[in-house]
Amino acid sequence: MITPLASEPASTARPEGPGDPPPSGTSAASAPRRRSHLGRALEPLAFLSPTLILLAVLMVLPIVLVIGYAFMDNVVTNPDPEFVGPANLIEIATDPTFHIALRNTVVFTVVSVVAHMILGLTFAMLLNSKRVSVTSRAVLRAIYVMPWLFTVAVIAVLWRMLLAPSGVINYLLSTDVEWLADPRLALGTVTVINIWAGYPFFMVSLLAGLQGIPGDLYEAARVDGASPVQQFFHVTLPQLRQIIVSLLLLDMIWTSAQQFALIWMTTGGGPLSSTEMLSTYTYKLAFDDYEFGLASASAVLVLLVSMVLAFFYVRHEKARES
């Protein structure tokens, strides 16, 4: 008699539900995948780390130190500086020389930026005009861009030689004017030098903008009977508005905060503080008077102004891209 085989016990396993924990081997298998994903996420930072370290050491750390020095007295020269709070900022804000430097900086910046825009747009439209031959445009482009090829040191030395009492300018005008030594003329003279050195940036940028304007717009304006002046105000300027605003903000930041070398190598802030700028004023406080706390306070004020201008520039660029 053959006995039937014993039936196997029914399996007690049930299908896994969505709320069930993963099997014990799943977490061990997913750990390498998580580490691999984390490595891929951190890989760009590894490539950027040398640049980030340089930025932190050369920019972030000095800015933090200067901000701290602005609230201290006798820093750098005294091993035990005293915390004076906002006293340095108040002293700088009430200094008459600071007011002169601030006024000169505003005049220098506003006149330079406006002149850069007018000259840059004029020369850009000339180079973009079809009435000028190709050869003439090539020659004019080389001449107009030439100031952009010189460094600040070369520009300063060149203009000091031209404006010397026995220089070319006085020879052509048959005068013996002290252009850089007369308090009545020095500020206007360095402003003219800065205008000559800075307009090519506007010219090149606006020329690129002009070449990007569709010709159909001008053709439609001519069909509607618009004169060249009306085309300029109703076609050219609206198409260049975004570029013009960006250039104005960028040039204001650059001119107000980055023209120390030109002023220092031409007039040194003189004569009689007639060309004193915020940058030269801050430099003299630090390295002539050794008042590093006051110099830091002045630098913080300049930084605040630059940050306000930079905020509007970044805001404009974001609105332009959106």
C-alpha cells in the first residue's frame, strides 16, 4: 500500500505592501548608490574649490576685516585696539575733507558717465552708418578703440606730458596753463582724461546693440514717414534701452570706486583737495595719517554706496532676462 505524500505546509509569506519595510539587503545595497549620488553632487564643488578658496581669502576675508576695523581705534599700529563703535563712521561723516571728496566723486562720476554715453552712442552710430565706407569704418574703429588699449599708467603719463606747461596742448593753444596744478581746472581736466579713456567701452557695447536691431523696424518707420530724428527716438533708443541702463549702472560703479590709479598718478588728489576722491581720501587716511580705523570706516561707506548701485544693476539684469 502506497502511502500518500505528506502535503507541504502552506506558505505563510504574504505580498509586500507599500508600507512594509524594505528587505534587510535593500538598505545595504542602496548605501553605495547614495554615496555615489552624493559624490556626483559634490564633484562640481571639488573643481570650484580652488577658486572659492581664493575668493574667500582675497575678497571675503579682507572685507570682513575692514568692516571690523571700522569699529576699532588704533588698529594695525596698536596690538591692543579699542572698540569705539560707530565713532569712526560719525567722525568720517562730519569731516569737511570727506564732504569735498564726496562732492568731487559725484561730479566726476556723473559727468564722466553722461559723456561716455553721448560719445559712445555717437561713435557707435557713425560706425554703424551705411553712408560711411567700409575702409573709413575700419580706420575710424581703430582710432576710436585706441584709448581702450592703454593701461591706466600709460594714460596718466601720456596726459601729464600733453598737459605739461611746455606740452603739446599749451603749444597748440599758445598758452602756458597749469592744467593739473590749477585748483580751478584740475577736476575738469582729470574728468576729461577719464572720459577719453572710458568711452570705447560704451561705443563697442552700443555698436553691438545697433547691429542687432532688425532693419525691418527702420523700413516700417520710413514707410510711415518718420524722419531720421524720429527713427532715432522711436526705434533706436527703445531698442537700446536695456543696454543703456546696464551700461550706465555698470559705469557708475566702476567710475565711482575704481578710478584711484588715474587720479593718484595725475594729481594725487590735489591741488588743495580740488581732485580729492573717496578712494584717494581713504588711501591718505591709511598710509599718510596711519588712521586705519578711520580709513576702514571710509572704505565701508564706499562699499555701501557700491552695494546699492550693484543691487540696482543685478535687479535690472534679472528683469532684463525674465
